[in-house]
Amino acid sequence: MARKRRSGEIFSMSFLDCMSCGFGAVILFFMIINSRNDIPDDQTKALQAETDKLEIEVLEGRKNLALSRTSIQKLETEEDEANDQISIIKALIAELQAELAKYDDDTLAKIQAIEKLQADIKSLEEEVKRLLALKKEQDQAGQRIRSFKGEGDRQYLTGLKLGGERTLILVDRSASMLHETIVNILRRKNLPESEQLLSRKWRQVVASVDWLTSQFRPKSQYQIYMFNNVTVPVIKGTDGLWLDADDSDQINDAINTLRRTVPKNGTNMYSAFQVIRDMSPRPDNVILLVDSMPTMDAATSTKSVIMAGERLNLFSAATQLVPSGIPINIMLYPMEGDAQAAVSFWALALRTRGSFMSVSHDWP
């Protein structure tokens, strides 16, 4: 009996299987390679886009940098021009400061002069207010006319008669009109005439005459005489003549003449009162501006010293020349050492039915 051959198990692979496996491996290899090549392409595009963006930003930055450099250059140019202008202005300021320093003293003097003028203007304004108040008072007094003997009517203001058709003003221009005290009279007599004319007392007398002339009635007449050792009219060539009160230019000339007249010599009241008697027609109102009793009865005198009793006798003799019916209105500017003056002149005003006024330092 024959033995049965045992079948053996043999592993074998066909050629086709090998080729399939190799081809599959190749395909797998290419698939792996392709899958790995896709990733870098996307990153490259992203990086390229980022690079382009950065390049654009760099270009914009360069452009802005160029503009900034241009702006800086422009600003530097403007700064240079401004510095040049500043230098010019500084030079002008230095020049002006030098000029101001040069005229500093003159400027200070001008400022002081301006301040003085302002003070004078203020003083004049106060004077105008006071005069306006006096004028108002006068207008009110004009409605209360007082009658008394003589020609024309008499109008009073604070006791002083201002009316009349013919007003005669007698102004004492003796040396005593330089001051209220004897010592200062002697001192001022030795000063230059320009200084004597600035004497407060004499300027007050002239201001009083100026005020009196402003009170003249329209269409009335006047005359102004000044007396010391002799008596003369203020306006030359008008001796014995009555002047028209409406002629304001002539009155201004008279006041200016008084301002230029220097008080000097003694007091001859005899010649002053003789004018009252000699005027034709005679005045109906006399205003006497005086400060003391007379010291002489002629143009010259041999006496260097005269006593109070002798002065009283000279005054009494002079008053005998005053015609009756003519009021003598006294404006007394008191002087040191002449105690009899106030009583004597007050008695003269009372006897002639005139008025008496002792002038204060701030009148008119």
C-alpha cells in the first residue's frame, strides 16, 4: 500500500502582487511629498503678503520721513528769520532805552511841570466855582436895591457897594503893598522888580480890581487911579476923563497895566482924595483899595520917620477934600503895626454912607 504524500504549506507571492505593492508605495510616497509641499506654499503666501505689507509701511515711513525733514527744514528757516527779527527788535529796544535814559531828566521835569499845571488848573476851577457862587449871590442882591444920597442907585454885595453911573476906583500902590509885615516889606523892596510884582498882597489887590471891574453896570462909566506919593490914572492920557464900562478891551489894558506896576514910595492920600473933588462930573461911587494910613501930603517929604499921630493928622486933612454926598467904600488890606487904620477908614465909610470891608487872604 502506497503511502500518502503529506501536502506542504508554501507561502508564495505573485509578481503582480509585488508590482502592486511597489506601485502603491510609490503612490504613497508621492502623496506624502505632495501633502508636505502644500503647507509651505500657504505659509509662503502669508509671509509674502506680510512682507509686501511691511514694504508698503516702509515706503510710507520713508515718505513721512521725507515730509518731516522738509517740515523741519522749513521750521528751521522760519526760526532763523524769527531770530533775525528778534535781534533787530532787541537792537531797537536798546536804542530806545539809551534815548530814554538820555532824556530821563527832561521827562521828570516835564512830569513835574504837568503836575504843577494840573494843580493850578484845579485851583482855578475852584476859584471859578467860588466866583460863580459870588455872581449868583450878586444876582440875588440886585433885586434888593438900597437907596441913599448921591447920584445913581447903590447895589450891595456882602456889604460892598457896586452900583452907580460913575465909579471911581482908587488903588494904593505904595511900598507897603508888597507885604503885610514891615520886615518883609523892607526885604522885598530890595528884590528885583520881577520878584516884587509876584508879591501875594499886590497880586491880591490887582485881582480885586479885576473882580470889581467885572461888576460894572452896562452903559455906566468908570475911572481907575493909582496913588503912592503921586496920583495918576492907570490908563495914560485919561486924566480927568470918564471911560466907557462897555469897552472890555480898555478895561483889560487897565488891569494889565496894574499887573506890570511895581508898588513903591510912600502914601499921599491927599492927592488921591483931590481926584474925587476934581472929577467932572463927580463920581457917585468911590471904591478905595488901601492898607494903611498916609505917610505924606505932598509928592516929596523930608521926614524919614513919621509917628502915628502925624499919620492920623494927614488922614484927617485928606478926608476934608471929599465932597459931601459921595460914598467912600473901603477895601482894607490890613498891615502890621497900623492899629489906627481899621478904625479910621471905618469911620470914613460910616460918615460918607459908604461901606467898609476888611479883605481876607482868599478874597476875591
